[in-house]
Amino acid sequence: MLKTRIIPCLDVIKNKVVKGVNFKNIKVMGNAVEMARYYSLSGADELCMLDINASYQNRKTFIKTVEAIAKVINIPLTVGGGVSGLDDITDLLNAGADKVSINSAAVKNPKLIRQASLKHGSQCIVVAIDGKRHENRMKVVVKGGREITKKELIVWAKQVQSLGAGEILMTSMDTDGVQNGFDSSMLKKVTSNVSIPVIASGGVGNLEHFYLGHLTKSTGLLAASVFHSGKYKIKSVKKYLKNKGVPVRL
Amino acid sequence: MKKKVIGLIDGQSGNIGSINKAIKEIIKGRPYQLKIIRGEFDYSLFNKIILPGQGAYATLISNLKKLKIYKPLKIYLENNCSYLGICVGMQILSDQGYEERTTKGLGIIAGEIKKFKSKKLIIPHMGWNSIRLKKEDSIITNNLDNKDFYFVHSYIFQNINKSNVLANTHYGKKFPSIIKKGNIYGVQFHPEKSHKYGLNLIKNYILK
């Protein structure tokens, strides 16, 4: 039976994992390579790392960090943040990423999804979608939720699938960072409209939130703070889910 | 003592970093050496060959042909020399694949590569799933039965002779996840990304 994936997410600047709400009050949580090694050993099913400050200067260090992490883990690694074109994708795959996640570059230029999946295979192209409610509609947003695009969330989700995305990393900007749980209604809307895997992101604060995330038919559950702060160990989340009847890898 | 030579084929189908790293860890301090195969090669120099693959069947076959790896590899396999194909590296052992376009395979293990059919399934089959062992073998020992391995694929090996199946996995339906014919092995999952049990399998393959 296919297991529900528990995915810690590392928001990275250069080689440090950071936490900040809406890019303010950024706090260093630890060394990215050390944290990645720890999560791989302690039962993470996959690892996600995002360059949250992909400036030209920081990029080189970030790529080196991807290389270093790929060397110390033996679970799949998804890397995103600051991916603007095909060259960035190739660079990250060469650095050791198994999957690359594209966000605003895909919104700007949807053809990039098609080009990337033809070049590298759908299985390594993840499209990250940030969604937000606006005037009673679910819209696609960019720039950390600050810019609302014209795209309807569900239309876009279907489109990225048809363009060849292998997976959707779905973050609700309405619930991200506040630890009140995943955005179940938004996630359900997405999972019921696509047939590719969806990773739920944004809002986990307690164990029950993971279970509710599973009920949305998302096959991957992504979390950051609850793991980085030490509130939960990956194993304890999985044991909890197993007791609830959710298939997990223990 | 003469070192045994492990060949790792870079078919430009996904990155070979993880498998490269896994093999190096395993052979460290042991009488083995690793050679990366990137073009035409003398198959008589290799004791074992590993081919990891991601992406499409048609792409991998055409890459191997372009790189002049296809012919020596086919002769190597026709002589029942030791091989481990991972994911698409396993699939191309079949007679034919239907991903992107109909493509003739290496024709080593009878069967065809077809897409998962059910409309209800989330495709690709992506994530950790367990294997059910049918026959114990040197690469897949009893302690790996029912363990989880990492899968990413939309196509499966079909119409295979049952005697070539070492393990099955269930996703919508049962499909072969480890196959074998003589000294030739194929695994549908990615052992190099499957944590300790994956490494265990690669180690079994290399050392036994």
C-alpha cells in the first residue's frame, strides 16, 4: 500500500534554515546540512528545501548547500525557490536534487512546465502553487501572497497537470505560518480536480492537523515549524497517524 | 587480487549522483572499483553493470543509442552477464514500451511496459510502497519482505512470465517490482533513494 509521505521543509538562506512570518522577523533555526541529515535519519519520507532569498549572491552558496545535502541523505530531495528557467532546473538536478519545484516562473510562463517535463521527465517537475481566497474566489498568488494574479486556482491546477507537472505542492496563503491546520477545503478542491499527487503545505500546528491533511487526499504532508522547533519528532507524527489507520512508513 | 569492476551507466536519464554515492559507500575498502560508462564500452571488462533511469522509455533507449552504449549493453545482456536495472533501467529490458511513442526495448525479459490503467489512481505512483516477496534471492533476502521502497513511475511491466518475478507491489493492482532472469535483475523502485533497505538491496547485488 502507498504510504502517506511526511515531508519536512527547510526554508533556506545560503546554508541556514530560517523561519520568518511573511519574510519578516527572520530567525535562524539551524544549519541546513545538519538538519537535513537529521531528518533523513529520523524517518522523513522526503525532504523539501526552498531558497527563500534567491539573490544572485546567495545562489552560489545555496547550490553548494544542495550538493552537500544530497551527499548526506538517501531519501528524495525536492528543491525550489528562485527557479526562473530551464538552466536553473538543470543546475539543481545536477547539484543532486531529485525534483525541482517551480512557482512564479511557471505562472509567468506556463510553457516552462512543458519544456522542463519534456527535458527531464514529469517525475522531477513539481509545480508549487500558492493559493489565497480573494473576493470569494480561490486565486493563485505570487511573491509570498503579496500579489494576487488573475489565475483561478483550480483552472491553474488542472493546467499544470496537463502541461506535464508530476506533482503539485499546494500552499494556502490563508493558513500558512499560523499553525491552525492545513486549508482542508482548498486542498480538497485541488485533489478532486487533478490526478497527480498533491503535497499539502501551510498551517500544521498539531498532530490532528496531519490527520486532517491526510483526509484531503493529499499524499504528502509538508511541515516546517513543528519539526524545526522540536515540538514533534517525525516518528511520533507517524505513530499517531498509524493509530488513526493512515498508512505510513515506520 | 584483481578488483571486480562495477559499471554505472549514465544514460542521461535523471541524475546518477545518489546511486554513485551508494555504490562508493558499499565498495569502500573492498576489492571493487567503479567505472562510469558514458559511451561505447568494452563489455568484457565489467563484472556488473548498473543502469539507473528516470523519465521516458523512448528517451532512454534513444540516449543509449546516441551514446553508443546500446549495442555493447545488448551483447552483454544476451550473454547473461550481471546487471541491475533501476526504474526505466529495468523497463527497457522488455520487448516494447509505449511511453511517448511505441519503442522497441532490449528484449531480454519478455513483456511490455504499459501505463497504469485505472482512472481513479493518482499517477505517477509516487512515494513509499511495500514489496511482497515471491521468491527469496541473493539480492532480495527475507528481511526485505514487506519493507517500503521509494517509487516514482506511471508505467509498469506487463505480460511478464511469472517465473521472472521476484516481488510484487500493489497500487490499484498488483505489478512486478523486482524481476530476474539469470543474472539480470530489474527493480521498479529507486533503491538509491530508499534509505537503509534500499542500500541493503544494492549491497546484496554488488557483494553477492
